[in-house]
Amino acid sequence: MKLFGTDGIRGMVNRNPMTPETVVKIGMAAAKTLRKIGGRNRILIGKDTRISGYMLESALTSGICSMGMNVVLVGPLPTPGVAYLTRTMRMDAGIVISASHNPFQDNGIKFFGPDGFKLSDSIEEEIERLVLAKSFLDERPVGASIGKAYRLEDATGRYIEFIKSTIPKGFTLEGLKVVVDCANGAAYKITPTVLTELGAEVITINNHPDGTNINHCCGSTDLHHLKEEVLRHGAHVGVAHDGDADRCMLVDEEGREVDGDMMMAAWAKEMKKEGILKRNTVVATVMTNLGVERYLQKKRIRLVRTPVGDRYVVEEMIKGGYNLGGEQSGHIIFFDYNTTGDGPVTALQMLYLMKKKERTLSELVSDIFLYPQILINIEVKDKSVIEDARVKKSIKAAEQKLSKEGRILVRPSGTEQKIRVMVEGADRELIQEIAEEVSETIKNTDNSRSGG
């Protein structure tokens, strides 16, 4: 059983690996791997608002304490908040219990090292090896050597003050009316409080989590409600997060979506002008729109692409010494502030840019032309179907049709049993036709291989 995917461990709750029994072992294995001789031996645990968070938090805490490490509990807090507190409080590690944008019946476990970055593959592999081996169970300490659990009462306040510190002291958002969609997730208090304290008029929606409504028809993956509210209230901008608030998507004053690609492009232009865009480079994934790449080229800004997943963006940023990167889906990484995608920081930075430039959001991104993109998600029985000769032939034919005026990207999902087909190009009818042809080939091939 392989535990770790591209973004930690994830699955349906009460099905392996997200069962209490396995999570206790994951906590034990993590403590065994991360414990340092003479270290502080403290692991911080945060979570989003899923009903299963309490159960899994207890299981993790039990496993970690049983191996002699202490646990600091912060309750519901965005993933970037956990990364920030792990680093600034000198923890040995941080853990987030969240399945990000997935529905409430799923949950997951993400690890951060003491530097606030996600754990290396080698450490994850060691945790996985120990969980499966079970050979360390007899090494548990006894008596006064077992760990303790504490609750950090001011975690939310600490994170809020950090977010506000990312814009100049004395700068306010007065005059801005903002609608915030919290996705009934971890940022349900954070972003509305930050923006209100900085002077904005804030209308908050989907900020009453009940354990089962996280991400349901709301948040960064479903903007229809936010668009309606922005127009109804005559707001200047709408902000949307996902369940663990490492994402941020925006809606402009006309109710139009502004995604991560456009936010990165807008900030890259400004940072280059200010002379603070390191190596005049932005790091993004293969999903980032071709129109953004060409826009940046005109501004003499280089775009470096990585596989999909913010961990790959971060790895490339570290390797190249870059300070701006992210994903189309709204994971924006400002290395000058945090070590991971930070939805509340991204929202504040975009509002700051609007106020600083005295421009509406639509004006800020008006010169960024995005190519039409079609994305189709296909549920499959076997994700290796993309290696089948029939599928490869279909993709090659699509590439020939697109020529240099577009792209096709076919990849397995890192978190779900799906194949994702993305086609972009100047001709919307053509890319729709190509996406449907390739998707149909994948469906038929998967069915024939499985005997369906």
C-alpha cells in the first residue's frame, strides 16, 4: 500500500489509509522519524472543518505522544497558517489534517518540516516504510517519557497578524467592498477578519461550517455563488478559498473569474517594475495558460513550467532561487512571505495591488489574453490507460491538428481515480472537438482493457 501521493496522504475516511488505526500508526511513524536527540520534540497539528477532523486529530495525537513526542494543537487553521507557525515557533514538524478541495467525506494528512516546507520524498518514504513494517511498535517509551498534548489558544491571531504584515504598515483597504467565500473551510474567520481590520467593507458567505458542507457548491472550485453576490452587492471584488485555504480565486467587479494565472501575471509585471522579481522569472505548471506565457514574454519575464502540484513549483523555486510561482487553480506562492500557497496572503496582495495602482481588478488584468481551455475529467478504472498505444495515437493526432497554435495535456490525477484532458488554443470549436475525441478514446480504451 502506497501512502503518500503528490500532496500528502489522502482518501475516503474510514477506508484505508484514512482509518483511525492506520492514522495512529502514521503518527507513531512520523514521531519516530522526526524525533531529534536533544530536540524540542514538538509537532504542531492543524486541521480544516471536516467532521472527521476530530477523530483523525485524536488518532494522530495518540500515535505521536505514544512515541515520546509532544503535540501542539491549533484547531481549524489554513494550511499556510500551519506552515507559518511551524517555522516561526521552531517546531520539529507541522501536520495539516485536510483533503483541500475534496468533498467532506475525504480527508488527508500533509506534513511540513521545521523550515515550513513540505517533507522531502525520502522522509515520507521512511514514514511509509515504518507504517507498513510495524517493527518499531515495541520501542515505545513508558512512564514519564510519553508525550503530552497542548492547545495553542492564539494561533488564529498570530496568523492574522502575519498576513497583515505582508503589506506596508499604515496602508488601508478603505473604500473597497469585498465579498469573501470561505468555502465553509479553515479560513472562515481568517480572511474576513484580516480585510475588515484593514478597513474594507466585507460581505462574507459560506462561513458557517457544520462538518459536512466544506467545499459544497462553493469556494474556489465553484464560483457561481460568489459571482452572484459580487454583482448583487456592487462589490469591487470577490475572493474565494478552498477548504484548507491554500488557494485563492478572484471575481472582478463585472462578475468575471480571475484565476491564478492572471494573478501571477499581474504581480510578475509589478514585481519586475519594482526590481524585486528574482531572476525575472515566474514558476508555474504545465497547466498554466499559453496566453500567460506569451504575455510574460512580451514583458521580458521568463516562465518555467513544472508538473502539476504546488510541491513541484516550490521545488523549482528553491532550486532556481525564484520568489514568485503558482498554479492556475489559485495556489500562489510568494516566497518573500511564506513557504507554500497562501490563500489569505494572495487575496490581500491582490487587493493591495488594486489600491496601490488605483485600478479595478478588471483593469489590472485587461491586457492579459487567455487562450480558451477545455478541461475534461474522465473517471477510469486504471490510470495507466494513458500509456496504451490507442490513447497515445489519439494524442499525437490531436497535437498535429493543433500545430503551434495550441497545446494538449493528458495526465493522471494525483488525488483521484481520473485522467485529466486539457486542450487549449485560439479556436474554441477545434479544441472542444479535440478534447472530446481524446476523452472518448480514453473511455473506450479503459472499458475494453477492464472488460467493461
